Amino acid sequence: MQIFTVSEFITVLNDIMRRSISPHEVGILGEVAEYKVSQDKWIWFKLKDDQGVIDCFATVWQMRTPLENGMKINAYGFPKVHPKSGKFAINVERVELIGEGALRRAFELLKKKLETEGLFALERKRMLPQFPEHIALIASRESAAYTDFIRIVNNRWSGLTIHLYHVAVQGASAIKEIVSAFAECQMSDVRCQVLVLIRGGGSIEDLQAFNSEEVARAIFASKIPVVVGVGHERDETIADYVADRRASTPSNAAEMLVPDRREIGYAISVMSERLRDRMDYALESNKDRLADMTSALARFTGRKIEYVREAARRIAERFAQISVRTHDRVTGAIRILENLNPEKLLARGYSVVFKNGHVVRSVKTLARGDVVSIRLGQGTFDGDIREIKT
Amino acid sequence: MASKIKKPTFEESFRELEKIVAEFESKEVDLEKGLAGFERGMELAQFCKKHLEEVENKVVEIKKRFGGVLGENEEGT
């Protein structure tokens, strides 16, 4: 027989209970009732089934999951008799929501809370880079979501490095792993330009990590834009709301992130064509210059202007046939035309001989004693013919 | 310090090409100056097209550096 004082007894009882019931091994399944929060710090509620009820206590900062009366939960905690009041309660360390109803309700509550805080604000959403080079990918590498995503990226684009952070996307460790991946990425040496978080579709139980406050905050805190793609066309997860862009599926996420090489290739072709067109147009407008030059040449040589024009055109054409590169074609043509400029010929040392105002082309028109006028690049002088050489 | 010529990214080249085309469209093309732009534009177009056809994608798996998750064995260390 042992006699304890009241406080000693309570201590012994608490000790016995603590040692035999641990929140790592034992959970209590029940329905939440009489839920209340006092002073924004302490949470009290009752956990009941149809035959029994137990008091529960928790702190606000420890209880991340918002609860409501009527929700079914698993509660994990230490049973304890509070010495001062003799009151028995479970000190709850964590809870799990059971059943779709509870999860939906928690989803609604969290969505409202985060929306009010501004995590879904449109103004904060950032643009995705058009041509990313480094993408951070948080996904389960065993999943179809992952293989689909990679396949579509490879089809569409090249020159990309995908930095894969493999995580569990559901189950007990999912939230921790996903949040940890976000943290790793922020601190990485490689500057990724965009982060993508994907998984396949699933039930609301499966999607719990994507509806969690921790993952939502990790997305919000990301310094680079985040694309979320849950393989789930209908319902949206909290992660979808916080994301900079929401993709309807992992494949859609791939389409959003990288361009289609065929479309870009087409755009490049169109631009090349436009350049060529403008270049041709510039050449066309330079035909005016050509006209001036041929007129000058015709005046000087006395030939008909059409003849000169034809000659110049044939030369330029012939040159164009020889040279493949447009650049050479154009500069070559310009050079030829410029060299046909009479002024240039004179500057190079050629001279023009005039007799009685007409250009002399052959010595046959000259006789000893004739007076001729000679035009040089610089200046003109007269001369008497001394001797004709044949 | 010796200057290092950085390899141009696809994005830089594509943007420069867009800029040249915009310049060509907006004003009268001077034949002499236009040639330089035209040449550069063709060069860029060539580079971009080559990039689309050739370069492959790479997947690099990141192993966690410090304690935590991402697949590393938590026992011992």
C-alpha cells in the first residue's frame, strides 16, 4: 500500500500515462465539439464518439490545422491531469483530418485565411521567362506526371537544364519534403529562372500537401516565379491559387514553360524574309542613283542612254550570277556602277580627247596638225597633233 | 583582367534579331548601313535556327546538402 499526497498522485499518474501513451504511437479518433479559442493562444475542444467524450487542449501556434465542430479527426497527444484544476485533458500535439467533409471544410477555412492575407493577390504574380535556360522541378521522379512533363519539354524545346528535386507528393513526409525543396532551391548556386511543382491527380486526401499552409507559404516566399501543375482539371488546390501561374496538368505546365520550337522556327523564318524584302526594297530605291549615273555616262560617251543602261544592267546581272552571297552581289554591283562613273575614270588617269566638240575614239578621225582638246581628271588643255602612230 | 567573350544565349540573339527587323521596318533603309544590319540579322537567324535543331535538354537531380529530406538516408549522419 502506498500513500501519496494529491499532487504527488497526479504527478505519478501523469508519469504513468506519459510513458504508456505516446503521440507517436497512439491516436484518438473522434468528432470535434465545443471548439473555442481563448486569447488567440489557447485552444479547447471536446473529442467525442457516440459513447464517450474527452477534453482536448492545444496551443494556437502548434495547431496548424484549422478545426471546426463536427469534423472527424485523429488527435495525437499526451494525456494529462492538470494539477491546479484536477482536470483531465489530452494535450494535443497534432491532428489529422479524417474524411472528405473535414478536409473540404479545412480547405475552405485555409483558402479564406490566406486570401485575406493576400497570398493569392494578382498583382504579386510574376511573368514567366519566355526562353528559360534553368528550370527547377519539384516532383516525384517515379510519377507519370514527371515522365509526361519531361517528354513534352523535350519535344518542344532544347538547351534547357532541369534541376530536379525529387520529393514525395503525398503521405506523412510530403509537406516537409516539398518545403525543404523550396528552401534548397532558393539557396542554390545556380540561378533557376522558374520553378515548377507538379503531381498527378488524386483524392482530397492525396492532395493534402498541396492544400497545406506550409506549402502555400513556401510558394509565396519563392523569389522566382512558380508554376503549379496538379493533374486535376476540375478542382483547384491552395497551391494553385498561390502560384504565379496555374497549369491544368503537368503536361500543360510544360507547354507554359517552354515555347514550341516549330513556332519559334517559323518566327525566325518570317523575320529573315522581312529583312530580305526590306533589303530588296532598298536596292530598288537605289535604282534612281543608277539612272543618274547612266545619264552622266551617256552624255559623256555620246552613246544612247538606253545602250548605257542596258550595258550597266547586264554587267550587274552577270556579277549577280557569279556571286551567291547577297552582300557581295550588292556591294559588287555598287562598285561596278561607281566605277562606270566617268569622274572616277578620269580620276584614275584616263583622259578624254575632243575634236571640234566631239569625243575622239579612234586615230582615224585625226590628222597631223589637228587641234584637239584634252580633258583630264583635273582641268583641260589644248594640243596640236604632231604624229599619228599606227 | 582579360575580357571573356560570353557565349550569347538564345534569348539574347532572338531579341537582337527582333530589334534589327523592327529597325528595318520602321525607317528607310540606307543601303550601306542596312547591309551591316542585314548581315548581322542573317547571322543571328542562322544561330537561332541551329540552336533549335541541335542543343539537347539535361536533367540534373539535386541531392540535399544538409540534413532533411530529398531522399537521403537519415540514419547515422
